[in-house]
Amino acid sequence: MDRLDAFLQEKEAMLGRVSDKEERLIRNNIKRQYDISASIGIYPRQLAIETVNHCNAECVMCPYPQMKRHKGTMSEEVHRLIIDKIAVWNAPIETISHAGMGEPLLDKRIEQKIIYEKQIFTNAKVAIYSNVSVLNEKRAGQILESGVDILSVSLNGYSKEVYESVMKLPFERTQRNLHRFIKMNNERGHPIQINVSLIPTKHHSKKEIENFFSYWDGKVDGVIVPPYIGWGGYFDLGVRKEQYPCRYIFEVLQIDWDGTVAMCCEDYETKYPLGNLKEQEPQEVFNSPTLQEQRRRMVEGDFALPPICVDCIESHEVARQYWKQAEVLPLSKI
């Protein structure tokens, strides 16, 4: 069995029927987590920071080209203000992800922001989700010196034809940038974990996915085929029967470039803002009546509102796996 077949079998097993014992474990973990959040509040474990929401790609599986939300870049002043507020709150942040609706490397000060994050949250892993199309040699050196722990590269194609059809970016430049970064990373003792990902679309044949796996296996640390994302109904994924409370509203603080906190990453237009960290404290936002009500609704099995939650992949197989192994989140000092 090759790596691709093993990977696909593992994913298929994830979608299998839950045993009664597993279901009881999941429900107990959910209830315990909700009871804590409802009584004294909880901390986030992950910061998802969109320091920029400009993007140079036009991926076919992303709503960015139609996004109407105002575009901009988070200033270093606002970034420090937000990081300092979260640090004062003593939130035990484990992961800081730079993603959102933009290409992080279009933020020309992203390296300085990461350096500050690593100074404040010394135990946190910092990840960048990038298409690396602008990762020239100078930027590569700066990223390597910034303290980034993970670079997750959205490639979405093995062949030039498929890559350019899906991403609308020049294939040769991206390949050159990524191979150079891999070489530079190895020369420095491999400080950064490098993953590549491909989201299957109608452009991808099984052979294209097989070639993607076989080509990158051994060259990078991880080859990932994540589930297709519906972006809050922008793409119709069909109806799934099993739903569980989304982990995002229990452990992720999703921050837009202007300081607005979104309910989750799939709310690409931020139609359901929870507050703004330029004016509010993070504990006020993360344990707000609005978010507590959403947690209650999901725990009780109500996924009808807001519409972005109706058929989100995060409330199905992803959520099921999360709640099977979920630990109680640290208590919040409100």
C-alpha cells in the first residue's frame, strides 16, 4: 500500500460510524467543556491572526475574489496592542496561525510581528499558511530568522496546467521559491516544519493527486489533502447527518487585520463579528454572551444559526475527532 492509499484509508476511517462508547465520551467532553465556559469562562488555545487580507491568488475553491470586506494590513502598533492584551490575560496560547483571507507574505512586516509573538508567547508554535509565490531569497532568509515553526504551503497542484488553473499563479516561480526555501531550511538545520497541501477540486484527477503525493513525499515534512471547505455556504457541500459543536468557538480567537474578532475562519466577510480587540479586552470578547449563546446552541444540537454553521466541515468529522480527544480547556480568570 502506498502513502496515498494509506492516507485516504485513514480519512475514510475517520468518517466511519461512531461506537456507543465513543459517542458517550464525545458527549461527556462536550458537556464538561460547555459547563466550564458557561460558569466561569474559558481561554483560547489558538490565535488565528489575519495581519493582511490582500491576496495575489484567485483559487477556484476560495471566495476571496468575490469578498467585499474592506482590505488592509494590520499595523505593528495594533498587533502589539492585541498581543499584549492577550498576554496580560494570561491565556495559555499554544499556536499562533497566520492565515485568514490574505497571503501573509504580502504583509511586509510579518517577520517583525512574528518575532514579537515569539518574545511574548515563548512556548507557542507559530505557523504561516502561504502560497510562497512572493517568497524570494531575501524574504526566505527573513522568515528563517523570525522564529517561525511551521510553513504550510498551499500548492493545490502537481502539474503546471492544474496548478495554474486552480491558483492563477505562475507555476515555475512558486516551485523555484519553495525548492530554494527547502534547501535554505535544510542548510540551517531544519528549524521549520514544511508542509504542502492540495485541496481536491474538479481539476484534480486521481493521477494528479497521486503524483503530488509521490513527488513531495520525502522532500517536505507533511503532504496534506484537507477536506473541501464550504466557506459558510459559499460552496454547497451537501447535507451531513452528524454534527458536533465546532472546536473554533471553544478554543480559537479569530482576529481580522483591523482588530475585529470573527466567529470563525469561514466567516470570510465577518458577517458575525464578536467585538474588536482595539477597544475591548480579549476575555470580554471570547466569553461574550453572543459566543456563549452559540456554544449553548451547538451543545444542544442546534446548528441552524448562523447560516455559516449549517453545513460547516468543522462541525462534522473534524469536530468529532477533536471531541474524542479533547481535554478540559484552562479556566479563565474573568
